[in-house]
Amino acid sequence: MSGFAIFNIEVKKPEEYKEYVEKVKPITEKFGGEYVVRGGETKVLEGTWTYPRTVVIKFPSYEKALEWYNSCLLYTSDAADE
């Protein structure tokens, strides 16, 4: 069964965020991750939503998603406050 990593973020430093994404993308692919959602236009249909950017990454399994997440902690940046 697939595992997913879902992030709701506000990018405060676009240039640093771009560098962060470039570092994380190859690591994501190493763990079999595939970006399903990366930002884009959103519309709130009910309630409120305060995050302007959503990122969803699909992995082959829950375990792979956790392995990826733990490996990425080394690349944490304050470019995106989560």
C-alpha cells in the first residue's frame, strides 16, 4: 500500500525554497517518491484554509515515506515555514 507525505506550507523566502526543493527532489526519487501535488491554484469550498501551498508526495509504502522523511531532516530550511 502506498504512503503519502502531505505538507501545507507558506513560502516566505522563495529563492531559498527553490534551493531546498532542488536538494530534496533527488532524495525523494531515491526513495521512490513521486510528486502528486506541488502548489497550484486552490479554492476553498468550505471553512478556511490558511496555507497558500500544498505539496503531496506518493511513496511505494508507508515505511518508504517515513525513511524519506527522516533522511530529509538533514536538509531542513527555514525557507518554508511548515
